[in-house]
Amino acid sequence: MHTDNFWYENAVFYHIYPLGLTGAPLTNEGASTAGNGILQVIDWIPHLQKLGITAVYFGPVWESGTHGYDTHDYYKLDSRLGTNEDFKVVCDALHNVGIRIVLDGVFNHVGRGFFAFLDVLENRESSPYKDWFAGVNFGWNNSYNDGFSYESWSGCEELVKLNLYNQDVRRHLLDAVAMWMDEFHIDGLRLDAADCIQKDFFKELRHFVKSRRSDFWLMGEIIHGNYRDWANDDMLDSVTNYECWKGIYSSHNDKNYFEIAHSLNRQFGKGGIYEGLHLYNFVDNHDVNRIYSLLKEKKHLLNVYTMLFTMPGMPSIYYGSEWGIEGEKAAGSGADVPLRPAIDIRAMEGINEDLIAHIAELAREYHRNKTLRFGEFENVEIRNQQLIYARYLDDAYTLVAFNLSEDPWETTITYHGDCHKISLGAYESTLIH
């Protein structure tokens, strides 16, 4: 059941990949690559406020070797970004204007520079940390020629899988979360690679954080599977809605609104499999191509964002995409680098102001209109190139109409006894109350 008691069910998220945004060196070389780029985020606050953002989700910020998901130290800010004190300044600045903070919880694996793994490399069977990692086999070898093998994330041996059955490992991670809550006053966690993690760890994590703060938010990165397996009263509050991410861009590219209408009804319609869940919605992120690059017809961009803000769940904008920037995955070890660019906020003034204004207006509508945050979902009219759906709550409703055609479209519909004449230009969408 949704109530206004939980900030996250009313939130408009902004997703920042800090190592990218700040232009940090790709490899952490210690003192020679140290900086304080995290402080740049403070310069973004007026922009976030203009967009109507109420929560920032930061990608990895803790000490790591390369991209941030190879953690070396859960208690120390990545030296390429700054110090813990620098991050406190940023967190305080965001909180002071009412913006919540969510951090990446990368708990499935660590980097090879993690202190406990370094001890295993040095002391092998004698290491007190040999049971901190999954599948360690001293009778085998790996591509690094360590003289032992171990489990890794998706076969990437630079990402060493933690043994979350080990209570010392769990305590190390939970103590880190406690420190983040106490020192930076974070408001939630996004759990990386959530499908790889034992579900009873999430149960323990939930009890741990909710006993400290009942409105602390837990969201898992889930790509495939039944989202209710993770998003439920025992584990996480929400998960990433990858099904609709795909449906949003491909229904526009294929000029086939039946695809996204089917997904939305399957998930959120009466009797839908995720009815009542508040999923985390997005049109791009740090792992997938930018929405502007995904769209065959760039004029669909406004409709895409209208859909993001009016479908059930919480909308999230990936930094830079509000200006319609391009970004496509490359090949090889740096495949994701083009998706995570450095952006100087001062250089973006005046770029794609129509899209910025559209998103800001959608955010205002989302904040003032309860039907968009908590209303039920119903498809009203579906055509290949036109779609109308409703969000309704008690006696109130909002109709959302889309036209992805290059030609204008007019129709008249009756909903809840009210007659509405809808007139849309090419590539237009509108909200009707």
C-alpha cells in the first residue's frame, strides 16, 4: 500500500556516475590521481532543483581500482573523487535543499585490491580471510596466475565474489552501511547485481537498516526474473524496471505502442503481476546506450520522457540525458566509458532547453498530481502509433495520450463519464485531467 509517509514513493531521481561526471582518471594510482572532483556536484544543485529532482542516486563512490565496482575500501571515498570530508560537504549541501541521497551498495564482489584479498594473495591457506571469498580453491589457478582460483562476477576475475555466508563478511558490510548512514546520513541503497546475492542477506540488510530508519530505501538491480522475488516486505522496497526500459524505446522505434501497452498492463493493470509495487523506472543508465542514441527518430524523445513520468513507479533521469546527449557502448574493457562522460555543468547552459523545460514540467506535474504517483493503471485506447492510458485514484484521474506519428491525430473518448476531445500534433503527448 502506498502512502505519503515514504519519501521514495514521491521521489524524482537523478542518477549520477561520479567517476564519469567528474572526469576522474580511469585507473586509481593513489596520490598521483587523487583529486576532489566530488565537490563539483555542489555546482549541479541549482540545475537539479530546476528539474524538480528530489533524490540523487550516486554510482560507486568508495575507494576502487578502476570503474568503482571493484571496491578496495568500503569506508573511504575514492581518492580520485576526494576525501570523506569532501563527500560530507556534498551530502550536507544536497540535504540542505531537500534532496535525498542513495548510494550504490556493491556487495556481491570486490576488487583484487581489497585488503582481505591481498592477505589471501600473500598468505594463501594461512590467511584468516580465505573464507571471505566464494569458491577459493588452492589446488587450481586463474588468469592472474595466483596459484588458486575463486568465483567472480560473470567470469570477470578482477571482480572477486564475496562469500556472503560468512558472518564476518556480512558484519564488515553492515558496519560500512552503518557508517554511511551515521556520517553521510544517506537515505537509501541501490544494490548492485542483486540477482547474484543470497536473499537472506537482503533480509538481514533490511532488518538492519529499517531498525535504524524506517524510511530507509532499498532498491535492487534486477534485469530478468520475477521482480517480486526481490521486491517484497521481507527484502527490498523496489527493483529496476528493465522490462519497461526496453519496451519504451523499442515501441517508439518500431512504431508499435502495443508493446509498451502490453508491458504496462501486464505489470500494473488490474491484477497485474506487479500491481502495488513502486518500481524504479528509467530510459537509460550507466550500463546501456543513451536514450537519444537508442531512438531512431529523435523527435520521439519528448514522448519518451512523458511516458517515464506518467507510468506507475518512480522516474529516474541519468545525468546528461536531459540535454539529449549521445552515448553508445564501445568494445573491449572500456566499453562503458562512452556512457559515463565528464560533464561541466557550466558548459551546458542553453543546450536543448525545450527538453529541459519538458522534463521540469513533467516533474512538477508528478509532484502535484497524486494520480501519477499512486494511481492505478488502465489502458484506454491502443493503436500502433497512438496510445491513451489512465492513472486513476479514488474519483480523480489523469489521461495520458501519445502520438508517435509524423501526422496529427484527433480522437474523442469518454472516460469515467467525461467526454474528452484529444488533438495531438506530430510526435506529441499530453496529460488530461
